[in-house]
Amino acid sequence: MPAEQLCSSCVKAKRGKNGKVQECLVLKNLLGKTGRCFAYSNDPDFWDNLRQQVELYNTRKASAG
């Protein structure tokens, strides 16, 4: 199975000091521990891009309402 859809290489996984995956920061279960995960991302800028998109959404929502 390709490693690119597993928790071990996902930027959305919370890791302990030893570097091992502790939990998923997006889902309640670690789907990528045993199979491919639909929420997987290896984009190093994922959290920054998400923050920007949320700010843009909030700005548009405030302007419309």
C-alpha cells in the first residue's frame, strides 16, 4: 500500500515527542493506520492554507450579512 495515504506520512496527524502518531487532528479515528484515509494530506502548507481559507470565508460572510 502506498505510504502517501497513511497516518505515518500525513500532516494532519498529531505526533508525540518520539515522532510516533498519537491521534488524527481531523478525524476521530486513525483510518490511515490500517488503510487509506480520505482526509489524508502531505501538503506541508495545509494548516496555513486552511487558516487563510477560513479567514476569507469569515470575511465574505461578514460582508454579506
